[in-house]
Amino acid sequence: MTTMTTATSLAPLLERFFTQRLMQQRQASPHTIRSYRDTFRQLLLFVQQRLHQPPSRLHVEQIDAPLIVAFLDELENRRGVSVRSRNLRLTAIHSFFRYAAFELPTHAAQIQRVLAIPTKRFTRTLVSFLSRPEVDALLATPDRSTWSGRRDYVFILTAVQTGLRLSEMTGLKREDLIFGAGAHVRVIGKGRKERCIPLAKPTRTVLQTWLTEPPRGNGDVLFPSTRGQRLSVHGVQYLLNKHRLGGSPK
């Protein structure tokens, strides 16, 4: 058994994983880094509660397979996280331990047990699409006499026309819009793959009008929150529920 005198501090290894592995070597997208950051924030909080030890004093040896399984089970069973989200958290943890395998070959047995934790299978639900009348009804709901109503309208219209992922929509910046001949929106998606999506004339016109609005925050985010920050997942959910329910979200 490894003694505490030879234990390896977790914090420096975790820092190198983010700064060297993800950001420098893999040049991971901001979306991936945020997702991994959230995973380890939740994991460290769970470990602190379970072991009664602050993250700064944790050792790699303490983050073993049984503890990680307990963390994943709590996410799913007590916090109501979906199996898909549970698997995403496990993917981040696996990525860290694959990196640790090169940094800490002396911990090969522990790392192998963590990497052996399987993802859970789940039934993929069929994603349905809004009909044209449903889209028209949704677009008719925002009150465009207000700033938030105008933002919601152009956000929904752009999402419907381009089919961008949620993270791509909330991550759009003003500079990502290209007008003139061949007007399009440029996005950096999963795996840092760049895509250019053509903009239909009605969408282009609405976006050009939207850009005349006084910018909020630092002015970079195309669809900011009222405080000028990037919209969160919960913010978008609130936005959609508000208009889906006719302006009175529950």
C-alpha cells in the first residue's frame, strides 16, 4: 500500500492536464474545456464531502475506481443527471487518467481500474422537429418592443435556420457573421472543426438589424444575457419555455 509520504498531490497533475494536455497539446475547444472543468469541479466537491479533505490536499491515490463509481452513481441517482451526461462526465475522467498513465507509470494498476469503468448504455430517443406552423407560432411570441424580446426572436430564427448546436449558438460572436456575397455564419464546432452555414435573406436582414443594437458586456457575444454575458444552458431553456408557454414560464 502506498504511504502518505510517497503520495502524489492531485492539484499539480490536474493543472498540467488542463494547461498542457488539453490547451497546448490537444488545443481542445472552449466547449470541451468548460465541460471537463465542470466535471472536475463536481468531482472535487463530491470527494471533499466524502473524504472531508479540501481539493488542495487531495492525492491521486485517493481518487480510485470505487470513489469515481460512487460519484457517477450520485450524479445519476440523487441529482437526476441523465445517463448521457453521466457518460460525458466519465469521458472527462477517463481522459485525465489516460494522461496520468504517462505521468505516473507507477500508478498503472490504479489507473487501469479507473479506465475499466464502463459507460452505461441507454436508449437514444428520436429527436423530433418543429413543424412550420410551430416555428411560426414560436417566433410570434417574443415581444419585439423590448431588448430581450428582440434578442429572443433573432436567436430563435437563427437557430431554426442554421440548425446549430446549443453550445454553438450561445458561443457565437458578432465577428462570426459574414455579410455581403455568400453571407454566412462561421462556427467552430466539436473537434475544433470550422463550418460555414449560409444565411437566408430574411435571417440575414434580421441579424443585420440586430447588430445595430447597443452591445452589452464587452460587445463580443452575439446573443448575450441581459448582463452582457454568454447565455447559459439554463438561460436558453428559460428563454424557450417562456415563449413556448406564451410568455409565462413555469
